[in-house]
Amino acid sequence: MPAVVLVGAQWGDEGKGKATDLLGDQVDYVVRYQGGNNAGHTVVIGDQKYALHLLPTGVLSPEVVPVIANGVVIDPGVLLEEIEGLRARGISCERLLISASAHLIMPHHKALDKVTERYLGKAKIGTTGRGIGPAYGDKIARMGVRVQDLLDPGILRKKIEVALNEKNQVLTKVYNRRVIDPEKVLEEYLGYAERLKPYIADTSLVLSKALDQGRVVLLEGGQGNLLDIDHGTYPFVTSSSPTAGGACAGAGIPPTRLTRVIAILKAYTTRVGSGPFPTELLDERGDWLRTTGHEYGTTTGRDRRCGWFDAVIARYATRINGVTDFFLTKLDVLSGLERIPVCVAYEIDGVRHDEVPMTQTDFHHAKPIYEEFPGWQEDISEAKSFDDLPPNARAYVRTLEEMSGAPISAIGVGPGRTQTLQLRPLV
Ligand code: GDP
Ligand code: IMO
Ligand code: MG
């Protein structure tokens, strides 16, 4: 039965939280399959605003089982704070399931994330500083600490000691940082163990049974296509695989179960942190997009870099993820422009490129080739159907659809749950 993947088509912050929330009453499970609390997914329900970092957005829908699957890296202190924060607002997290195989972010991961960025100087990635890269690094190096280790204090002690034996050398001798005391870490994590125990489960098994019973599983990606460790703008990426392919490994679901790939696509482009961004606007037009679109980071509060829509990267998202549907967000932000430029291809050293270039060197030199489309002046935030949109807004949507290579099935015209135009069913 259907497993649907929802991914970011650009550099994150496309509106994945809002899109996931919208599908809340049509799905039974919402699963985070990669990333960690580097993500910030904002959901606006009535006059309430929620910013979710580690918890799947489905936690806001009372009937949904939220799942943190094996591919996620979990900072247990942050997770418990997030659970408490929601509880204080009347949202129960009792149904939450956490994979026993997910990895834990440890204090040395956070320390190393911050200090390695500092050492990179101008070459820094601009990470969220949450320890994501070092935690995934230890996972791949086979020295990570997993959620299941919280259930075995003897193993937990050994793993913390082994990790800190090495990491303390690095922290003190390479980076001139303080030693981290393994006893203190053990005590802290044993405290988390007590509180997290009720949520720990074999989530792959749970999801497999759910699918067998005809339940609908929504896999909620963090980050986006161009932040993917393999397919993104390496090294200016995150350390996981947010793309649809990564969803299967990260959730323990076979690829043959996937029926739909929904990619969230902003009507313009933003990016947080360093790295190439061909359509970036460094002038007052970029400032206008930032203020009009409220483009400030949900997780770190940083200004998001802003630019026009880039059809080359949208096509790339279709290719890498096998997108079946696009959910176009923030169309309302573009109201009031006379003309709207769209990047249709790149010019690199005098040569036209219709696809994302093979090398990062070329991507860094890519200059956008723009086509301009007529804008609209009307406020569209109250529109209820596609036909309510002004003709130029409809034409802009149809143009993006044609260039991106998959149908646009929903359109966001505001941050609210109800500010969505649905063109065809998504589940
Ligand atoms: P995510 O990380 O992909 O979930 O996106 P973020 O939550 O970080 O950023 C998207 C922002 O845009 C949030 O503040 C949303 O409330 C807001 N948003 C989502 N869809 C729309 C839309 O269609 N119009 C407007 N104006 N805001 C939207
Ligand atoms: P959501 O899920 C936008 C960016 C960081 C940095 C790079 C690496 O809200 O879309 P990391 O801390 O992951 O090692 O940082 O990735 N980044 C995001 N940018 N949205 C996100 O998540 C992001 N998560 C990480 O800014 O450039
Ligand atoms: Mg975000």
C-alpha cells in the first residue's frame, strides 16, 4: 500500500512542514528518515505557529503516528525539550516511535561541528552547528552511539569511552578545546535513556506491517535535493541523503513500496549557509524577496539568501527524485512584481548548459540565463482554487510546471493550513 515521499526540491526551507501538515488527515504515519535538528519545519494552524526540528510534522495531527526512523541523527536533549514544549501547548507526543537503530548526537559532535567550522574560516560550510556532520561521520566510521545503546548501560559506557578516548585527543591537541568527561556524558545519556525508553521501537518492522495492512505512510524529508551528500552542491551540503532514494534506506522501507514522490518547490529560490547559488540576488531585489517572504531561518534565525526561480535545479530535482508531483509554495510572495525573471539555463564560460553542470567548479561559475514573465498585482492569499488566480499567475505556474518536468498538484498562497490550492489529490 502507498508509501509517499515528500522531499525538498531546492536547498531546503521550501515549505515541507506546511505540505506535510496539509496531508495529516490523509495519512497514518509520518516518518522523518534523515537529518536531525538542523531541520526547521514551520506549520501555521489558525493563530498558532509551530517550529518542528526533530519531530515529524505529523505529531500535530492527532490520528497520525509520528516516527523518527533509523536514518535520523538524534540529539536526545533537544528531542525531549521539543516533546515537552509541545506537551506544554497541549500537543501529545505519546504515539511517537523512535528507531532503535537511529544514531545519537553526542556532546563531542556538537563541539567538533563548531570548532571545525571555525578552522575552515572563509571556506566554512555554514552548518547549523547542531553536530550533524560529525554524528554522521562517526556513523559511517562505525563508531557511532545508537538509540539501542541507551538500553544497555554497559555497552553505552564502553561506546562513550571508546569515542571520547579518540575525540578528546582531537579536541584538546588539534583544536585546543576542553576535555569532555565520559562519566558526565554517561550520566547525562542514562538520564535520557529513562525518558526515551517508552518510545523506542523496531520502526522498520512497524512500518512494514502498517503498509501490509493498507495504511498510508508519508516519509517527510528534511533539507533538500541540493543539500544531499551525493547529489547536492558538495561540500556545501548536509551529511545525509534527503532525496527520495535516501528515504528507503533511512526508513527501512523497500523502494518497491514507494508510490508517489512529492517535491516541494518554492516559487523563487532560497539557501542558508555557504555554497554556489546561481540566481542569488545580492541587491535590493534579494532584500525585497527576503522581507516579503519572511526568509529568516527557522533553526538558526540566519538571513536566507534569496534569488529568482531556477528551472535548471527544478528539472534536476525531478530527475534525481523521480518526482510525480510538485507542491509549489509561496506563490503569494511574488504578487506585486511587474515582471518575474526565471532562470531557464546557465551560461558557463560562454557555453549554454540546460542541465546542472557535472563539476562544482562549473556550478560556481554558472551565470543564469533569464526569461521574463509578466507578473500580477492582485493579492492572491485568499484564492480558493486555481481559477481564482489572476491569468498571469496561472501562466507563471504553468510555465514553471513545463520547465520543471512534473505536474504541479498543489499551490501555496500563504503560510496557513487552508491557504493551499489543490489541483489534484496528493495521496
Ligand atoms: P521547511 O523547512 O521546508 O518546512 O520550510 P520552513 O518552515 O523552514 O520555511 C518555509 C516558511 O514559509 C515557513 O515560515 C512557512 O510557514 C512559510 N510558508 C509555507 N508555505 C507558504 C506559502 O505558500 N506562502 C507563504 N507566504 N508562506 C508559506
Ligand atoms: P529544512 O529541513 C535549509 C544547511 C545549512 C548548511 C548545510 C550543512 O528546514 O529545510 P548541517 O548543519 O546540516 O551540517 O549544515 O545545510 N541546512 C539547511 N538549510 N534548510 C534546512 O533544513 C537545512 N539543514 C541544513 O545551513 O548550509
Ligand atoms: Mg526549514
